[in-house]
Amino acid sequence: MSATSTTTQRETVFSQEVITRFELYNSLFLTLPFYQVKDTGILLPFFSSHCEKGVAQLKSPVEIIESFFAERVPGVDEHEQINRLFRFIQYIERQVVLFDAIEDSSFSKLFRPDDSGSLQGLLQQAASSDESFEKIAEKLKNFSLRLVLTAHPTQFYPSSVLGIMTDLIDALKTNDINTVNVLLQQLGKTPFFNKTSPTPVDEAINLIWFLENVFYYALANIQTRLNHEFGIDTLTHPIFELGFWPGGDRDGNPNVKTESTKTVAATLRQIIFRCYYRDYRLLKRRVTFRGVEEPMNKLGQLFYNNAFNPQPNTGNLQGEMLRLLGDITATLEKDHDGIFTDLVEDLTLKVNLYGCYFASLDIRQDSRVLRSVFLHGLQQPELNNGLPGEGYDQLSEDEKLKLISFNEVDYPCEDNSASGNGDPMILDTLCTIRLMKTIQEHNGEKACHRFIISNCQQASDILQLMNLFLWCGWNKDSLTIDFMPLFETVNDLKHAAGVMEKLYTHPFYKEHLAKRGNKQMIMLGFSDSTKDGGYLMANWSIYQAKVELTAITNKYDIELAFFDGRGGPPARGGGKTHRFYAAMGKEIANNHIQLTIQGQTVSSQYGSIETAKYNIEQLVNAGIASALHPNHRDLLDENHKGLISNMADESFDKFMALRKHPLFTEYLENMSPLKLLSNINISSRPTKRNAGAPLKLEDLRAISFVTSWSQLKQNVPGFYGVGSALQKAKNSGQWQEVVDLYKSSGFFKTMIDNCMMSMSKSDFRITAHLEHDEHYSAFWLMLKNEYDLTKSLLLQLTGNEELMQEYPVEKRSIGMRERIVLPLVVIQHYALQKLKTAETDELKAAYSKLVIRTVYGIVNAGRNLA
């Protein structure tokens, strides 16, 4: 079937299965149990229509809201108007859930198992010839995929709502209208938000829901299929790994403490044993034969005790579990014709995959904090390090590398705490380093073996951290930790290769790396580089850094794995992520794919076993495909690199000029919900570093930065400067080269397509009234003009008549979602304007709450807006 006919067929299915069913089931919202205003469900369609017309006429949000109440509900006072707007928000939030559920329930009809990029597609490719089969089998032996769930605060659905969504999807698959109706009523009475901010442990528990209910099954299912088809041994060649940040990521989050890390590690262990025990109960119903009683009983007792009665000092039991499962398998094969060995093998595979830890708990801290801890250590005579207690931080980098002593001292952080030597951040760092050893002893080495250094700028940042480990009870010969630099800003990315070469040539680090199998992991952060230099420069800086880092790592015969810190939206590295991996040429190490799964991406792409399998398969296929069929056109030649580099420079200059505009920060603070994001009880993490200080752009978290622009419906970080860069190339007579590059380079095409996705979720009509604003008119026009220029040139570049024309189903999904939440956007901007003129504290509080409540639905509907 041709790509065109497949696309047309999907459009038809989408119309029938998603749009039509949403319109039908949406009528059930008339009966939702909101008791305060009985006619809310009746008024909402009129309100939505009124907002659409008002936005089309470029009216201000205040005009739109006030004219609606004058026409439809005349005579109600300001407090009652606010009350009714809250009820509209409640309905729309739940409409978003319904649309999500309907889309997910239609997934198998929209995406066939043999689609390009699926596991079935890979198997068909392997079956085409013996040569293809051997290549894929060999590649899989050296390939791995690590998905890391992070603590970033845009996973808005609580676990109670996720459970309802799961049941709703099942009911919608069979169009069970009675069950759907009951579930929608349950949804109506279930709160969508927390009354208080969650703790880091709360965040971890919410995300563990996905580990337990989705990833546990999805990864094992795919691994089993690959094992069966290609004869892979999971014990020696595990393809999949899970990572976990909540409770371990303390970068800029003072609420993450050593005790949080300890609790999360214990919870991950307990939940994986509950998963094992759940499978064991099914196994016990089948394996009822003589000869297996003893290992079955021992296994059951082991699972049960660790799942429901965990003891604090229980060690790593993975070997014991595998031995018992092996004994059961041997008896079944010897005495019972191998019946039900498939069930035992399934559980064995899971124990191999997840051990006693479920997901590796990463520890992350900012280099500036780690430097302070090291300087604190230099002041302690007990450490006997031979380094100068004063003036060390003023030394040159080369002098520091010569002086770091790597002396082993068992320096107890508890004693230091008792002595009153004060900084809690220092104590937390030292105690957490000790705790990592304890976690490894209890849950296995993989339970906590990576320390990520944010804002890493020099080789000493890593070597000093290694010395901290040696001061905290670790020793050189058994330092079972992978030290991972995180390069984030445009400037840091430029110097990353030089930093790594200093490490690779340093005797102590070289020796440590050899003990770790000569494998180096390097994390590259997308979000901060976008905030730092704009969309085009961020993409290009990371691409260049990967090329340079691959070259320098190959020079020293070290195996490299890149860990990509990608957020949900294209402005933070999201979008069609798998296409980036498929497009990597030979210049970039791509045997191991590691990436963060953040925010709404968790529930939108990994919210069910079916969608998770699809997206995981896409990543596996991309990793294999880039090796099997390296598209030499993606091995950018010097002309291509020069062309992209020039465009990135122009885009960077344009973006930096915008950042330096005197109204830039003020506009974002006053016209978006930025100042109120800290009041949203969805995260234990502050919206900015240095929480008590005045707002500085460098302190503002990338997630808050991008979320604020998305709430404005302007998505500036996802496109600004791209149009100017394309215009300069056109003026320079290089337009045809750019067109050819888009057609030939998967990297460049994916970058442009993701930019168009970001722009498709922009709507400058919402803020069109600012064109006539005395203060912000010129600034708003500058943003709008760059948007118009970018859109015009992207359409010329792609030869399309509208954005995302090549992805009509996704385009329609985005369009429908934007239509559903348009009233929320209007309410938000109305409330922001009214907040400025509210005369009483009560009204100010009400309008602030109104703004905050709209953020949830807008982000949830966008699925990758934050």
C-alpha cells in the first residue's frame, strides 16, 4: 500500500473513530455531577462557540468574556462570573481526558503492527534475506535503549485519574456506553490537582504507576519477541534499561534529601517485588506438579516477604530468584514435557531485566554545588588530602588536575552534622554519596550507579566529585559508579570535546574507565540550550557536539553512549524524537540510545501498554535502521555543515537580540502565567533556581520558560529566528541548497518538521489585541512578524500549503485539541488582565486561582507543550 493511500485511510479512520466518537460521547458531559451550577454543561457549547468567534474577530479576552456574560447570563455579579468560569474549566479538563482516551482506544486502528518503524516492520526486513537477518542480529547484540523517567513537573494527571483513563480506554474499545457514562461521572467527582505541593517521594510514586502498569509489561513483551526471533540472551545482552530521576535529581531542588533518595530506592524495590508476586500467583495456578514444590514455595515466600513485609537490610536477591526459577524450569523440562516453561521463562526474563531495583535511580547535582562541597572538604584536616585549604578555587584548571589527590578517607557525614558544621546541601551531598553504596548493596549495582553533573564545564568537576566519593567510604578498586557530565549551554557544548579529552588522558580517570569496561556516558541537555541560544542553534550545537565527542572518544578507543535530555515539546527536544536517531550518520555514536521521558510525554506516549510498545519499537527500529542503512546523505558534507552553521548563527543572533530586548522578561512575566507557575501544586521543584532572588533569565528553568510561551500560544522557543535564518540563506542565493538539504537530510527535515509542529500549536490571534497596546505593541509585532516570516518560508521550503500537511492525522489531532482548550486560553488571558485591576485581595486570589487552573488543561491537551 502506498504512503499516500495509507495516510488517506488513516484520516478516514481518525474521522470515524476519534472525531465522530468524541462528538457523540461528549454529549454525556451534560450529565456530569457538578452540583453548584446545573446549567454549566448546557452553556459550555455556547461559550466555546463565542470564544471561537471572538478570537476570529481578534477581540481581546476581556471583550470576549464580558460580552458572553452580557448576552447569555446577564445580571450576574463578578464573583458569580468567576464561579461559572471555574465550572467551565472543570468540564473542559475532563473533555481533554475523554479525547485522550478516545484517541488511545483507537490506536490499533490508526497504527498497524507492520507500519514502518514498528517491530513487525523490523522483523519483515530481517526475513527478507539472510544477510539482513545477520546484520540485525549482530546489531542487537551491541544495542541498548534506556528510557529515563524524570521528575519534571508537567505530568498533571494524578494516579487516580490515570486509573480512570485506563478503564475508560478499555470501555471505549468496545463502545460500552454504560461503563463510559459511569466512568465519566467518576471522573467528574475526582480531583485533578493537589491541594498541597507533592514531595519528591509523592512524585516518585506517581511515576512508579507507569513502571508498574505499563513499562513492566511493554519492555518484557518486546524483549521476549526479540529474544525469540534473534536468539538474544537477556542475561548477557539486555537491550532495555529503565532509569528514574524522582528522589535522585536534586539539581536546584532543595526538597530532595538523602532520606527521599533512600525511600524512593526502597519503594522501587518493593513495587518490583509486587509485580513479581502478581506474576507468581498466575504461575502457581499452572505449575501444580510434583517435584517443583520446594523451589516454588521458596520463590513465593521470597516474593511475598519483599513485596509486603520488606526488611531494611535485605540484600540483592536477583541471583537467588534466577536460581529458583532455573530449578523450576529444569524440572518442568525433565519430568513434565516442558509444559508451562514459557510462563517461567517470562518471569525469568523480567527478573533479568529489572532485578531488585526496577529502574536505576540516577543522582544529579549542579557542578556549582559539588564545587562548594569539595571546597568544604579541603577545610577538613581529617581528610589529609595534601591540597591547599585556601586559594584552591583560584587555581587554573591544569593546576587543579595535577593536585587532586584521590586519597581514601572514611569521613562520616553524620559526625560532621552532629558537630554543627552547617550547610545542609553539603551534608546531603556527602550522605547521598554514602547512601549510593548502601543502595547498591541492597538492590544491586544497577540500582544506583550513575552520578550526573549538571552544568559541567571542566574536567575537574568530575575528578573532584570522584574524590568526594573516596572521602565517603568508597575505594578506588570498587568504585562502581559511572560519572556523567551534562553539557547544556551553547558555550558548554562547544567546549565539551576538550573537557572529555582531558578526562580520557588523566591517569586516574583512565584507570577508572577501564574498570567500567571503557564505556563513557555523556548527557546533552536540550532545554537549556534552547533557552540559551534559540531553536536552530540548540539543535545544531548538539549535533556538532555529538560529532566532536564521538571523534574524540573513538580516538581513545572508548565506547560512547549519549544520554539526551529531551523534554516534551520540540522547543525542549521533543517531537518526532525517533526520527533524529534514525537520521544519525556514522559520525555520531548511536549504538546506545538513552533519553529522558518528561512531563506529558509520559502519559501521551507511554500511558498504555499499546502506545508504549509502539513508541519503544519506533526507537529500537530507529537505532537499528541507522546502522543497517546509514543514509550517507545524512553524513553532512562541509557545504551542508557550513550552510546549517550560517543559518544557526543568524538564528542565534536574532534570538539573542530578542532576549536582550528590555521588554523580554517583563512581557513574559506580565502576559503569561509565569509568576503564578510556582503556585501550581504539581511539583516539589521550584520554578527557578535561587528561588528567593529576583527573576533572572539564567535562573529560570527551561521548563517554566517554554511552558510560559506555550500558554501565551506563541511558542517562541520553538521557532524564533528560524525564519530570519531561512531568509538570509534565500537572500544569499542558497535557497535551492536549503530545499535540497530538507529533501535529503533526515536530521534537517526532522528539525524543520518539529518546528512546524511547534508553530501549529501557536495562535497569535489570542494576543492580537496587544498590537494596539501602547506599551507592548512593537514587541508583540516583532514576535508576530518572525512567526509570519517563518511560516511563509517553511511552506515554501516544504512545498506545502499549510503547516504539518505531510502529517494530516497529527494535524487534525492538534487542531481538535486546540479547539477544545481555546476557552481555557481565553479564560487565562482574561484572568491575567483582570488580576491587574482587581480591587480586593479576594478578587486577586480568585483570578490568580483561575489562571492556575487553566494551565493544567492547556498542557494536558497539548500533550507535549511543556
